[in-house]
Amino acid sequence: MIIPTVTTEVNYVQSQLNQVGIPPQYILFRDRPFGLHYAIGTFSKRSEAERLSDIIRDRTKFDARVYHER
């Protein structure tokens, strides 16, 4: 799952993800291949990622997107 962000929002997004309860070891800040974003995961099932994406969108209003690499 990815959450797009901008430089001025990096600390805020990290804080909100921590408040949602995502363990820090599952949160990576990246700038490739999608521009600035947080990568959350890994997930053994796509449905797990979709469930967490729904929770993040509901609680934070971030644009959490499930990305499945093939």
C-alpha cells in the first residue's frame, strides 16, 4: 500500500500512521517509483492491505492506495 505525500506533510503523515497503530517497522518513506510516498506493508493477502487502506482512509482521510506488484 502507498500513501502519497509532499515534503511539508512528511512528519504529519508519519504521526498519523503511528496513531492509527501501524508498527514503525512496516512504514517506509520512499521517493521512487511513485514520487514522495509512504509504503506500508508487506501483506500476505491483498484483502489485508485493502482492509488497512480502508481504515487509514476512514481515520485520516489520506489517499491510501493498494499497490500490488506483479
